[in-house]
Amino acid sequence: MTDLKDSSIYAGDINLNVANNSHTITFRFIHERLAGQAASVLEVGCNTGYFGAALQSYGHTVFGVELSETAAEQARQRLHEVFTGTVEAYLATDAYRGQRFDCIVFGDVLEHLRDPQGVLHALCERLNPDGIVVASVPNITHAAVRAMLMSDRWQYAERGILDNTHLRFFDKVGFVRLLDGAGLKVEALATARVPPEATGVPYEPDVLANIAPQICDVGAEVFQYVVVAHAGYNNERFLSPPLRVLILWHQGPWPLGDIRLWNPLMAWSERHGGEVRARTMSDFRDCDIAWAQIIVVQREASPYLLHSIMLWRSEGKAVVFDIDDLLLDVPEFLQASRHYRMARPLIVTALRRANMVTTTTARLAVELAPLAAQTSVIPNCSMYWQDVIGREQGTAGLIKLLVASTDTVRLDFIVPALRRALEDASLNVELVAIGPTGKYLQEAGLAVTHVPTMSYSEFLAFVASQGNAIGIIPLDASRFSACKSPIKFIDYARCGVPSICSDVPPYNDVVENDVNGILVANDENTWYLQIKRLATDSALRARLAAAVQELAKAQYSLAAAADLWQQTLQQALRHAREHPVKPETPLMWLLRRMGHVLRLSLSPSNYIKAVRVLAREGLSGIWKRIR
């Protein structure tokens, strides 16, 4: 956080790969709206200039206002110009009255001001047409603060939510009303979340545990609110009661869950004012279900989930089942094929019971339509929002051929072409394989740099760092593969990497050959010739990379996915209202209570075993094992 007192305790570095951070969110909001232009930025409370310096590295010009002379002196080494003094003194200085800015930044500053609304209003008069304000404030309703109050304490600190220089305190609604009163319309509102134990706020842990069911709201998890706003009015979507969405993971957060649900639904929350929380099927609380209006589950199904779907629907909840692959027809070479063959009846039932089924592609939606009440196509989108600045496809130097997968895939038809490319003395190429593909290619006798499987954000950062690179995306022609998402092509695109793809769905659904990518038949000679062609033609690589980046921005952005989720959630709610489920029978109630007791008393693994026994053998099976 940026402070206005004579201290540099908030100085630091910016790590834009950490998404759950107010600096990253602020930077993202600015970049998404000002990318491609050399913008003028006013940073109020610039401290040592570390944040403004990151903005300037992207071509913007930053003017800072800083109270601390020590911090301001350091900021002058980094920023275009720095005013030393209060923001009120800056506003009263005649020499600066004519300044105009494309963006004004308040990084945890407004809570330090006596009249934050007056300062906002005055500074907004210095915005250029279409200018934006990006501001963050700490959230006074965080669970740690509530627990502290319930512990009969109120204790200021040197930093954090209860910084002893804070003059104002804000929750979400109070923050939006402040902006509304200053004549600003909120475009998006994001959150940075921190668990209570990491806030530095003193409280009794037992108190927090006791009051947790009573403070079961998203605001209890939020450490900071971050907004981007422009001149205007009507903030009703952020002041009205929000639509509440609960994500229930099967086992816990995982990369595919981030891609399909967490990232796009958080973008939906930012743009449309909804609230999102995530739990697992083994650790959600009754208050989570009571809080939610819509429950979203993903990919996996179990007897317990099938029962829960009907219970939730009988309570008026809408249920969305998200599925990203044709799991009803999984090929045997995939690692999880046996699991999904056994789970097929459960998945079919889950598809039938949900109010809405979301898929990644239109082809997959067509396959599942006979089983679902309704379907909605929400394409996978890349979360890599930092466009690659200044990437040049050099005419000389090493070309990296990138092959990546998180599962076993068919590569037999491309191995001969890769071997020829590596052995071609006229080519300066290195084969880089990410994930399980590396082991397969090594066993096939290819010289390959094997990079272990990594998190999604790490993967994107790695790809973006590779310089002259070509994405190699082989895929077999099958019913299962045709229903897959082209996300790898989009990820490479957002990282400035052109790709060569098999000429099969889903890639030939989105790739225009020689326009934004290259499509090839799955034979050795065609693959080899196209690899050689792209590796030796820097102009072609640059042209394809530029074209596919524009495609990714236009059709596969988080903003596009967020708007599709808004439509989808409204449709799911409408279906739930129009197709209510009757309340449970006494027997269903007994089974549900037994399941609840089992879930509380058993470990997750033993609980799953118990549910399976109950589903297959009934109460007699449970009793037999107890005896």
C-alpha cells in the first residue's frame, strides 16, 4: 500500500504475476484501458516511485505527489516529475493548474485524507476526456477486524487496515458512494483477498471460529477494494444487492478450475457487481449454501453431488455444471480414461439435473445438448493480460519450438517431423517440452529441453519469456479431440507466440491459415516443411503473432467471458424459477442428515468411501461395516 506519512515502509517491487494483489489489479486496470498509448498518469501518494516506475516501463509518463521528502527524493530518480507536499497543496499550486492526465491513481491514499470526496472531485477536473481514476482502499469489514471487535479490542497498527494515520474507513458500499458523490461512475470493482491471520490485526482465534457462520459474506475475505472509474453517474449495479455465486471444487483449486471458473467469474464480479466465493465439496459450510443463489460445480460427479444438486434446487438455488471435455467418450490413451468410464453414469445424471450446463465450444455443446436442460458456450480465455511489449522476431538466433500438455497426448505422428527439424543443419532450433510430453519425446530419442508441469500463471510467464518461439500444437482427429478447447493456441497468442496447429477441430475452427496461424495435415513432410518455413521467416512470425494477438483480445478475453457468464447466470436463475424441484421426502431428509454427519465426522477419503457404500449397498452396507 502507498502511504502519505514520512516513511518508506511501503516501498517495494512490483510482481505482476501475483494476481491477488492491489498493485497488480491497479496496473491491470490501467493497462487494459490505456495499452497502446503513451498516457499521462498522476500518482497521488507515489512513495519512492516504485509503482510509477513500472508504469513508465510500459511507455507512460508519471507525475507523482508525495508528502515524505525522503520518499519523494527517491521517486524523482524514477518518475518524470514529483511534487513534495500534500495533495491539497498540489491542487492549490498555480503552476500545476493547467496539468491534465489520462489516469489518476490513488493507491491506498483516500483513507488518509480529511476530505477524500472533495479531493477526488477537484482532481477529476484535471482528467482528459475519457480519462480514468484507479483507486484502492482497505476494507474495514474484513473478518479479522470483526473478530478483533468481538474480542473487545480496537488496536491501531503501523500499517495495514488499521494504520494509525487512517482518517476514514470504508466498506464496499461506502467506497462506491464516495466515488459516486465525486461524480465518478465505476467501470469495474475488484478485490484483493487476504486470510485473517495474514492481516496483522490482533484477535482471538477462538472468537473468529465462533463467529465464522455469522460473518459468512464475501466482504469478510476482502483486504482491499480496487476500482477503475470515469466521469459519470449511476453506480446502481455496485450498490444494489449482488448476485451471489458459490464455486464448489471437487477436491480443491486447480489450474483448469482457475481457467474455467475462478478467473472468468472474478472478472464477472468486477464488471457486473456480483460476489463469488470458492469452497471444496469437503469443506463448505451450511452458511455457504445459504448465502449462495447459484452453485457452480465442475467436471466431476459423485452420488453425494447428485443428491446435493436436487437438495439445492429444492431450496430454490440454481445449479450450473461446467464441463470442458467430452468426458462421455474419453480415449484410452489419456491417464484418466478408466476413471471417466466408471464415472460416466454419474456425469450423465449431473448433466440432466443441472439448471445449466456450460461448455467450452459449440461442438461440445451440441454433443451434450440431448442431456442438458440448456447449454451455454463460454470459451476458455487466456488470463495473460500483459501484452508482450517490444517483442521482435529476430532474423537470427535460436528459435524455440514449444510443445506443451498437462496430460498424455498423441505425438507419434509429429515425432519424425521434429527429428528432421532438429537434424537440419540450416535450422537453429531448440525443442522445449512442457509437462508429460517432454518424457515422451525424450523416450522417442529427441534432444529436448524438458520443463516440468507448472501452474497456469507460471506457464504463461514462461512462454512470454521465450523470445523467438513457435508454438507446436499437434492434435489427433477424433470425436473427443474435436470437442476440446483451442486454449493453447490462445495462450500462445496472448504471449506473442505464433503457432502451427494440426488441421483438425477445434483449431481449424479458429485458425485462419497463413492469417493468424498455420494449419497442417498430420503427416511428417507437411509438419517439417511448415516448421522450417516459419523458423526461417521472421516477418511471417511477426505478422502471425500480431494478427493472433488481436484475435485473442477481441474474442478470448476475460471481459468477453465475464459478459457471457452474466447472460448464463441469469438464464440459470430463470430456469430455476420456472422449473422448481419439490422439497425432499422424509427418507431423503434422513439420507441428507446422515451424509452431513458423515462429512463432519470422517476424513475426506473415508467420507467418499462411505458415500459409495451407501449408494451401492444402502444403510445395510454401512451397518455391516460398523459392526
